[in-house]
Amino acid sequence: MWGMGDWGWMNFGMHGVGMLLFWGLILVAIVVLVRTVSAPAASVPPREAPDALEILKERYARGELGRDEFQVMRQDLGAK
């Protein structure tokens, strides 16, 4: 029929397989792109908790502690 013979149907079948492969690759590329963009940055290290002396200095800087209180608490922590 229409001069295709047996090779015509095989050609039609290969186009279908080719289309499936094409759209499958497009879908995989989209999934990889979305996962890459939405992944958290691995280069940012987690912030460490401040030690007691740093907290004490921050409280003193904010005015929550007076000079004498700061000095006593700093000595209690064993800092210079």
C-alpha cells in the first residue's frame, strides 16, 4: 500500500521509539534541573553556637550588664 512495503511499517515503528526516547530525555533533563536548582547549597557551613564568653560580651555591648557584673562573670568563666 502506497509503496511502503514491509520497510514502511518498520520505519513508522522506529519513529515512535525515537519520539519516546526524545521525550524521555527531555523529562530527565527537567527533573535534573529542578533537583539541582532546589538543592540546598552545600558550600555554606552551618553556623556554630557562640561560646559563653561571646554571649557575655554581646550582653555587655547591648547594655544588659554593667561593667562590674561583666567583670565578675568573665572571671567566673575563667577568661582574661
